[in-house]
Amino acid sequence: MFTITRGRLALVSAVAVGAVVALAGCASGDPLDEGNSSSEGSETLVVGSQDYYSNEIIAEIYAQALEDGGFTVDRQFRIGQREAYLPEIESGSIDVFPEYTGSLLQALEADAPGGTADEVYTALEAALPDGVSVLDRADASDQNSWTVTQAFADTYGLTDIASLTAVTEPITVGGNSELETRPYGPTALKEKYGIEIAGFTPVEDSGGPLTVKALVDNKIQLANIYTADPNIASNDLVALDDPDGLFFPDNVVPVVSEKVDADAADILNAVSAALDADTLVALNAQSVNDQAAADTIATDWLTEQGLI
């Protein structure tokens, strides 16, 4: 389905240090010692994340909650975009991954019809390959959006995506290189709304500070930024409304392998139950504005929620 653009887990390194680890005696948290889990009978669970700060925060929350529940966790964070990590999930190399319902569904079925959050979740359950499943979705979502500056919106009276047809100057789009081929990308703007795009500028930080700076500096006029990004409010940006459902509902959801047992699933479902939209924005703000580390953000939130 996808070409793997990132190698498998570091097997060569594991072989190289294997003898030393065996002689020295692994600590219970060593990812190379899968048989030494602190949860009786359990295996090491590999938790992955996208190369995106918000996704890493959620992955760290999952990892710490699982560790508090007695599971041994091997963190494989900042893997990349979906084209890189989805084959790893499908192969069973990754056991737990924070995903987004609509975007994952569209990656699996490009012609999926979309719908409500519940409809998208149900369709995703059916679309997943054998050996992979989703647990409870959170109320928190991190929607894709087409975002402009407030000044640009005011100049052309922009309110929703379709209103971009009123723009009379060239529009340059910015986002990850993968955006060019996404079903909601520049081609969709042309085909669905008749919006002419003058050019595409790759900005490889998943709608992060570099993308925001390019937008604020008018290097680009339209950017794909996730709605849980605190930069939208702090930089006076406008995420255009999407009444036509170009973007599917993107609720945060754990995607898991068959190694995730009922006890681990209960832990992850408890995290999802506590994670709402405002919370995700606040967690992201700690990273963006306060420069707090993902592990610190995760520990503080889990403790506050009584989850560890």
C-alpha cells in the first residue's frame, strides 16, 4: 500500500549490543529485553509517534500511562509522516500509535465518503488491515484546516474554504510535501471549488512554527495547519470553516496491534476519555509557548487527571 521511507527498528544496533546487554543484565525498562516486563506475562509494547510535537506528546502520555500500569515500553518517536510509519504498524513493528480518525481513514481508503465523527470511526474500524485495531476515540481532535492570516481574510471577506474564490491575487500554498497528493490538497481546491493555486511551497514542520512564519510573512497565503495548534490564536490566524466536509473529523485514537491486551486497552481508553479538545490545545501550548518537554507535559497532565 505504501512505500516504506524509514527503515525498520534498529535491528543492526540491537545485534551489536546484544551480547553486552545479556552479560550486563538489562534493566526492566530496556527495550531489548522483551522478556523482562514488569507486568507479569506481558511483552514490551512499542509506542510510536509522528514527527510532530503534538503527536509526540500524546504518544508520551500513552507510554507513561502504560508504564504506570506495569508494562514495559519501547519509545519509537518522531518516525515521520503516515507514508513512513503506517507500514510499520501493519507489520506489527509498532504496537501503539496515536492517530487521527479521518486522516487515517483517507490514507487507507482514498474514496471514503466521510461523515460524522461516529461514522468516520466506524468506517475506520472496517478499513483497518488484519491484526490492527482502534480503541476508544477521544473527544479531542486535531483537524486539518486551510488557514490564512486575519488580514488576508479581512481583505477578501474570507469565511470558509469556498470563499477563497474571491481572492484576486496569486495564492501560494504551504505545507508538508505530502500535502500535494492528499485528497484535500491543492488539487481538491481546484476540482471542488475552482480555486486557482499559483504555487506550492513545501514547509516540512507539519504546520508548525516555520509554516506559521511563512504565512505571517506572506511567503505563502494559505497553509495546512492543525486546529489544535495554539499558534492559530497567538498569531491572529483564521482556520477557514469547512461546511462541505473537505476535511474528515480527526479525533485522536490509539491504533494498536494484537499485542495490546485488555489491561493495556483499559489504560489507553482511560486516557482517551480524559482527553478533550481544549485539553489538547493547552498541552500543545505548553510545548509551543513554554518550550516544555513532551515527557514533562505528559507526567504533569497524567498526574493531574489521576491517571498515574
